[in-house]
Amino acid sequence: MVTCFLKYTIDPHKVDAFEQYGRVWIDLVNKMGGDHHGYLLPYEGANNIAYASFSFPSLAAYETYRKQLESDEECQGTLLEARENGCIISYERSFMRPVFEGLQGKTRL
């Protein structure tokens, strides 16, 4: 499994527009075979930083998703709307290997 972790710099005056973008993108990632873990929006502290993460079974599955979104009208429309409304200033994307389970029932190293 591979998890894409995103750190966004957003326009603090357009958090509502970014939230709408995120809500749409959750459905899109899930529709295309991913497992979206949600968005984290500013609450206290920095008012221009947001996070998101989603997973795919493999890097190859993620790359298939990236190819699909290039021709998906809803994906392209959502990206265009975010560009036009300027809610996203920049983003950083990292790929991680998630650990979702504790040691309960596992042998310790």
C-alpha cells in the first residue's frame, strides 16, 4: 500500500472554497479505486495550511488513477475551478508507507 500525503498552502480567505474542493476530491479518489482519509483544514495556528491523505493498494494503482484523472471530466473541472478561484496557492506531495495497526497480537522485534 502507498499513501499520498499532501500539504497545501491555501488562501486563508478561501477556506470554504478549498473545503468544497476537498469534499469533491474525496469522492473522486474513492470512485477511482483509492481510499481517501480526508482533509485537515485550519482551525488553530497557521490559517493557510491544510493537509490531505489517500491510499492506493500500490504505486502502480496510484499511477493508473493519475492517468484516469487526466481524461475524467469531473476531475478536470474540479482542478480548473480550484485554479480559477485561487484557493490553493501551492502544495507538496509525498508518498508514504502507512502503518495502521498497533502491536496488539503482533510479535515484537
